[in-house]
Amino acid sequence: MTQVFNTHGYDPKAGEEIISVPTIVKGSKSRLVYKRPYFNRHMGRNNILDQFEYIVADSTSTSEAGKVTLISPNNVVVGSDFILDDEKWITTGNKNQGVSHETSSRGEMNYFIYATDDSINVNLKGDDLDIWRFQAPSQFLGWHGILYGGTFDFTLSSFSGDFSPSNLNFDGKMNLVEISCAECLRGKGITLGYPLLSSGAFSGSTTKFSINMTETSGWVKDPHNVLLSWTNPTKCDFMRVLSGITSVTILGDFSRWYESVSIDSVFWRSPNAKGRLQLPICAQKTPDVRVCACKP
């Protein structure tokens, strides 16, 4: 925070705007000043004010590109509040793959999206194999390393369905959230899941979820083998996924029969700013964390 802001409450005077790269920086101590928007962007939209990369070089070597992300004071990196539309959310695992946008209020659900079962495929144990999930749009994908240590917040509710424990698919042993990086580990991929049973479950009534974004918060890792159980991810696993997200889904289909489930206020929040310590130092060797020295 600058002395000008501390003393007078307004931002320092902006100089000449940088409109091309590379640019030779002139002036006192070759300093750059970022001029933030006068008003913060709408809370429900992508709250990244700006993002840029830089490198450091000398006569012998050049560093990997460092990433700087600037966000508003509410710590929301990306979010959906569905005030205007469905924001390109879809569903996966059902035939329709669509969502409906609702512009009314229903308790704490205020302008939201919802979807329903359009197919039931019951096995011999009575479980519905055609489980569908809400799938996040492109702004939730890509590099989001600063989410480490933050939270994934969203609200679920239902219009119809039987969410009693005896009617839950697979006795509730499903992942409430799944995050994937298809390119991680040289294309082998990593998928992290947050088990429904670790979240306090979902009874059909309006429920707010806030999931911590660290490897020790209950997340599990897909072993890529249906005969094996999901395992605890390492810090490197977690950082690799956040550095190359290709898919984010949230469970919408909980029961063995038909149901209608809505979702609202989906926000990915970073922890408070910590400068160069925002990401674990052991995961900063390369931007995509393909080289990682973090201990499990």
C-alpha cells in the first residue's frame, strides 16, 4: 500500500499507459504502477482484475515465467451467481446435458440454475448408474494456482426427490466435487474428488458447502483402476491440478430415482494475499508444477 493512499486515501497518479510489449520502462527507479478499475467487477463474474506473466534474466540464464493474478478484496477468483443467465453451465452424465435458468427467488436460492434426471439405469443393487453432474464453464478452467488454501463455495437445493439415506446411490459413496487435469503427469491425468460423506451429505434442503482447497482437507485421488480405492493426494498432486484444470463438476444426482436439483452462488476464493508465499515454494519450480519438490 502506498504512502499516498495511506495519507490521502486516493491512488497515486498514473503515468503513461503500457499498450505494447516489450516496453522500455523509464522514470524514477523504473517502477510500474497498476491502475485498478474504479469499481470492482460484479461479484458473480470472473473477479480476476488482471493477470500477467514476467521473467527475470541476466547474462547467463532466464527464469521460467512467473504469474501474477490481481483480484478484488472479496478474494473471489472466479464465480457464478446466475443473475443474468446460466453462464454456460451444462450437465454431464445425462442425455439432455442442459440446465434451466430460474430468475425468481426460493429461500436462499436467488436467480439460479437447475437440472433433472432424464434417464434412470438401475443395476441389480438398485443404484442408478446414470449419475449426472453440473459442469462448470471455461472460466473455472486453466491455471488457478492461487486457489491453494482457499475455499470452493456453492449452494445446493432441490425441488423434488427422495434424499433419505436409504435412497442414496451407492450408500452416498460418491464424490460431491471432482476436479481434473487431463494433461498432468505427461498426459496420464489426475482427478481429485471430494467425497459426499466428507461434506456432511445433502438432504435435499438448501445447503451451503465450503470446501477447503488443500490436499489434507479430505480430498481423494482417482487411482485410474476401478479395483482400487481412491487415495490421499500429495501436495504436488493438488498443485498440479490447480495449475492446469480441464474439468470441474459438482454432483446433482444423489438418489436412486428421479430428482430435480438447483445450484447457486458458486465461488472459488483464494486465501488472503501472501505475495511470493501464495503458492507453496516447493511447487514453484515450473509454472505447470511438472517439477515439484513438495513432501507428501
